[in-house]
Amino acid sequence: MLFNSLKFALFLPVVFAVYWLLRGSLRWQNLFVVAASYFFYACWDARFLCLIAGVSAMAWASGLLLGSTRRQAARRAVLWANVALNLGVLALFKYHDFFAAELARLLGLPPERWVLGLVLPVGISFYTFQALSYTVDVYRRTVQPTRDAAAFFAYVSFFPQLVAGPIERADSLLPQFLKPRSFNREAAVQGLRLMLWGMFKKVVVADRCALYVDAVFADPSRFGGGTLAAAAVLFAIQIYADFSGYSDLAIGCARLFGIGLRRNFATPYFATGMADFWRRWHMSLTSWLRDYVYLPLGGSRRGRWRTVANTFVVFLLSGLWHGAGWTFVLWGLYHAVLFTPGLLTGRRQRREASARTLPLCVLTFLLATAGWVIFRSPSTGFALHYFAGLAHGGEWLATGWHAPLAAAAMMAVEWAGRHRADGLPALPRSRAARWALYCLLLFIILTMQPTGEMPFIYFQF
């Protein structure tokens, strides 16, 4: 079920109404959240409901065992058993076929005999990481295990962020399901505004950019360097508008139910360096990898070269988290290389306003855009030919005015709201002016939506 679909437009009001009718019973409200979330997930493929339920049950049971066990060796065994089960599920569905095929080729065996052809469950990378972080935090004793199964299953499966994040933590999201919630009109209105803006970013910006990007990436050899450069820039805009648009929709939708989710993007294309970029892009994954991979490996506490090695491990895992393919590995390593000079020189980027110069922002954007070409390419050879094509002539494919204008409008709005927590600028004080703005955005969304429902890019991860 897509946020930008008629099904969701019918689903959300019904769930909202029943949810608040049940506000007198926290347990029934949480059970309803689980039921609604499982229905939402089943609209993709009901076969995988047992998978998300199993992941949730394993994490919940592991938390209870960790809470009741005092011997450190036993606690460590429970932790690693749960880590192995979670990562085993993720590896089976997401990575088995890739690594099995590559190993078979290396050994000179027919790859098709070793692959399983399993369907990748939507959102598996998100909810396995969310469940896994709970177990690790209980083991570290930074989070208390909960006996409330309904609240825990709601924490793992909460439908607004179930399939594409943000990746939540037990210390912030789980307590919200353990205490009664009351309807807050102001929060709900803010949530609706954020959902409207997220829908604009997805439908008007991302989906319009996709029409041009898909046409060019289908056969880049036909086109000249100018067209390839334009497609690369528009893909950078597309993936940001698509993913941050989903995050805005998820955060805004959660506010309708009295739930606060963490911010996932903070104007990353206004960053003044790659370190700054990664502080702003997919912040929930970046912080997850920092807290559960980078710091346990030693972080920056064991010397400069160990810091570099740990950084490469994190970016390699970040690339593999996005997909099982050499282009994702190369994309991760590319960003690790860009990160390395600052680590070796020990220079820290200044983050005050005076340091946010236009040349640094442009350079950072161009470096990120080059990385997105690798990310978007079906193979490393394709990416190399794409970069080589930037220096050659060929057909010119006109972009039209819709995508560039919508992208410019999006960036202007985000620049105006860059210092606010929700990323949106202050609205006019006049109620009439605000409603006129809402109606204009809704009109643009309805009239500029491409034919057919276009899924969010990060659903495949």
C-alpha cells in the first residue's frame, strides 16, 4: 500500500478514527496498531507477515531472557543468538543469491543452480535493524526489557515507518507505546502539513524527475554529455525528494496518532562537506551504524589508521545495507574515500553559518551526485560507461520545465526552513493565506501526478 495511493487515502481515516475511539484502553489501542500495521504490510505480500512477527517475537523473547539472566556469559549467548537470527534472516532473503552466484562464478560453477530466487520482503532492512537495536540496548542495560508484547509488536511494526523508516530506537519509540496517548490537535495539524509537503516532494518532484532519469538511464549511450549530466543531477534530486518525502509522510502520519518519530533528513544538499552531508542524510541509519558498528569497533579511540579502517567498514556495510550488488559496495567505498582526507588530517569542518559558502555546497552536491550515478547503475561497467559518456556527444533529451521548476521550488522552501526542526518555513499568519497555500499544493499534486502509482525508491531496500 503506497502513501500516494487511493487505498491509503481510504485506509488512513478509518485507522485514525478507530484508533482514537480506543483511547480508553492502551492495550486495545496497541493491539489495533499491530493489526492495522499487519494489514498495511499484507497489502504488499501477506506471506511475509510471519517473518515480521517472527522477528518481533525473537527480539521480545530475547529481551525478557536478557532481563532475567544475571550471568554475563549467558547474557552474551542470548545476545549473539538473536544477532545471528536477525542477520541470518536478512542474509537469507537479501544477500544469499548475490554471494552464492558470485562464489559459483569464482569456482567456475553454473550460478543458476545455487540461487534460491527468494522474493525480497519489503522493509526487511528497516524492521530487522529496529528489532536488533532493542536487543543490543537491553544487553547494554540502556533500555529496560518490556513484558508488554502488544506495545513491543507495535514498536517494531508501526505502519507509518515500517517499510522505509526512519529506523527507530527502543529508548525513544517504545516508551510512547507503553503510556496512554491523548489527541493533540496542534501536533495533528503539523503532521498533516508535513504529509502534504512530503506528498509534494514525492509526486511533483521525485516522480517528475523519474520520467527523465529513467529515459536516460535506460540507454545512456544514445545521449550526449549534457543530457547525462542533467540526468545525474535530476536523479540526485529524485532520490532525495523520494526518500525524504517518504520520511516526511511517515513522521507526519505518526503525529496523527500521538507518536513522535525522529527526523531523518536535515537539508543534506546544503552541506559544506561530505562529513556534514552524512550528518544530514538518512540520519537514522547513519546514527545506527555509528552506535552499533563504528563505536563497538573502537570508533576514533584507537589511532588514526584504525579510525580510517572503522570508517571503511561502516561505509561498506552502508553500501551493502542498500543492496546486494557491487555497485552498492563501490558506492559505499566511494564515500569512505571521500571521508578519509578529513580523518587523516584531523581537520574538523566548521559548521557555523559563515562556513556555509556556496562553492563548498556546490562541490559537496557534485560529489554526492557522482556517487548517485554509481548507486543508480545496474552494474559497475554501466557506471564507468556513464561517466565516460559525459565527455562525448550524442542526442539531447529536453527535460521540460516541470521537474527543474519543482526541484527549485523544493530547494527554496527547504532553504527557508533550514533552521526549523521540521524543515518547513514559517507559514503566513492569515488563516485564509494558509488555506490558499494548502489548496494550491493539493491542486499541484493532483494535476501533476504521473500516470500510475510510482513506488518509493527505498522500498526495495
